Amino acid sequence: MPRLPIENASPTSLTMNGQTLTAFAGCNYLGLGAHPRVVRALATAAMRMGISTTASRETTGNTLVHEALEAELAHFMGQEAAILSAEGYTANFMALQALAFTHRIAIIDAQAHRSIRHAAIAAGMQVFEYEHLNIESAAWLCKQYADQGVVIMTDSVFAADGAIAPLPQLLDCLPANRGVLLVDDCHGLCVLGQCGRGSVSHFGLNDARIVVTTTLAKGMGCYGGAVLGTHKFIQHVQDNAWVYRSATPVPPPMAEAVREAIRMLREDTTLVDNLRRNIGLMRQSLFLLGLQLPPEGVPIFTFAISPEERMQRVHEMLMEQGVFAPLISYPGGPAERYFRVVVNAAHTSEQIDTLCRLLAQAMDATRLEGTPRRMPGLEVKMGEGKGGVRVAVMG
Ligand SMILES: Cc1ncc(COP(=O)(O)O)c(C=O)c1O
């Protein structure tokens, strides 16, 4: 798929080919990526500190800003400690480089983000997939390998279908000894939980077997990533994860920008409240159109309209009327190609109304229906997954 020729962007608009469109795209869930306070924090710190440490934190590149952000992020997300990574992608590599010392088995949701699978393979773990969201499938695999140290790995919120992983039930699947649940909270942070504290807060969990990884580039609107967990585990990551030790960290001005974003979320719930109000508006309208809805509280609406030429026509009709509803091809969605419409805290109710009205008109004009999602069955057997990975399949 060709990349978009974006000339300019705000949380609610995109300018392409000279045309500015109201946009429902990206993962800037709270609009923090363009918030004047966040941008000012970055600019002020850049003037004060420059834009790069130019060295690993374990040589000459550590700053008090990094350490302060780690403490504040851990506190915000309800974890004992955090360690920053260059991005969300490498956060999973960091976590697994540390976990692989004691855990040899990776049991991964089949629709989990690529970075999780790549990180587990790179760490030399034996990798198995369980059927998307299916607890019986995960439990069955855990039972087979209970004595080898098991890490169950999942996204908290899945970017391509908006599903929320059943974290409490996945914890219950872990073997009594040497079991860890790694939660990639890239799409849960700033979206789920009290004040947007993420998926662990959403489920009210407090469990030392949980390791959280996240990006700072989506809900936080900035850049970078982090691994969070117990003090002991985070120290282990610091001492042993070479993807951390041998790399330049998040630029200090960016770390200051994230600190400002967290400060805003702690001071006042307006942004999270606005996001939840807008999710509610979208849910009402898309429900009336008969489209599949994500779980409550998730701002990612993915749906396909068949046949594909009609879906393309709906997309174009919206564009002609000044609204950009992304049509994407990305693994894990309801079809090969599908709409991924994201509402954020900065959208107005008028913008949401306009999107839904134009969508209804376009669907009407082309006489379309949403396609239902696949429902998993119950019987477990082993099959061949991507890249030779063994997978537990529900039949
Ligand atoms: C679930 C998930 N994990 C990890 C990443 C990688 O994060 P980053 O973009 O910060 O590298 C993404 C980004 O798309 C993601 O959606």
C-alpha cells in the first residue's frame, strides 16, 4: 500500500495534496502529541540540554531527566519501577532479553504485535502461539511447558481489532513457578484505567508476575518506550539487556515532554473524560449503522465492508466530503483491507457526527453491510503457524 503524502497534521486533521481533511487516524488518543504544554516542555528542554545524549546511559549518557521520568511513569502506571527504551518495539526486546535467562518458553497471542514475536525469537526462546484471545488455548500450551519457565505475551488492546486481552484469566493460566505475563500496553496506556493509567489499572491488578511494556509514542503523544515491573526485575533489565545497555536513550527533551504529559494527566482528567465521551458518541452512531463495536472504552473502530471495491468507494466518498477515515492493510484486522477509524480526545461532537452521517450516506448509496468477525471454537490441537512457529488452534 502506498504511504500517505502527509504535508501537515494535527490530532484531528491531515493535509495531503493541498487538501486539509478532518481525520480519524493514528494513535494520538489524547491529542497530547500536539498539546502546547507538551510541545513547550520539549522545546524548552532542547534549548537547555540539546537534543541527544550521544551515548548509552551506562557510559556517559544518563541524565536526571531520564531517571525522573522512569520514577513518574512507574508511579503513574502503578508499577514499582520502570526503565526507558528507545521505542515501544525495543521495549519488548529489552524485557525478553532479561526474561530469557530464566524463561525458555514464549506463549504468544496469535494477533500480538510483531515486536513481541520478533523479540522472543531474538532472545532464543521457543515460541508458541495461542488462538487470539482464547484462554483455553493459552492454558493448554502453558500446561505442556510448565516446567521450563513460561512467559505469556499479549497486547493489552489490539490495534487491529480493538479487542482487550483478558489479563486476569491469562494470569490464571501461568504455571505455579516461573510464570510471567508480559503485557504490551502500547494501546492501553492513556486509554484504559483510572486517568488513563493503562490496562493493569483497568483490571485492578497488582501482581509481581506482570511485566508491562509500552510506547510513549501513542497515547503520550511523544516518542520512546519503557519496560515496567518490580524493582528486582527492572534492575535485571538494566544489568543484562544489551539492547538497553548498548544504545542511545530517548532524547532528554523528549523525556521532558513525556514528563509534562504525565503531569497533565495527573492534574486533571479532562482529556481522558473527553476521549471517553467521544468513544461513547462513536459507539452510538456506529451501532445504529450495524457495524461491529470494540469493547467499551476502546477508541479503535475497525470494520470491513464487502466487496472491497465498495469499501474503497465509501472511503473515497468520505474524502470527497473532507473526511479521512483510514483504509488500511495491516495484520490482525477483520479483513485483508479494512477501515481503522480512531476517535481521540480532541475531536468535537460535530466532527464525529459528520463522520458518522457521511459514512451512513456512503454505505446507503452503495448498499453495504459490515462483515462479522470470526468466533473461536473450543477444541485445541497443534498446527503450523507463521515462520514455522507451532500454534494451538481451536477447531
Ligand atoms: C502493540 C504495539 N507494540 C509495540 C509497538 C511499537 O512501538 P513504537 O512505535 O514505539 O516502536 C507498536 C507500534 O505500533 C504497537 O502497536
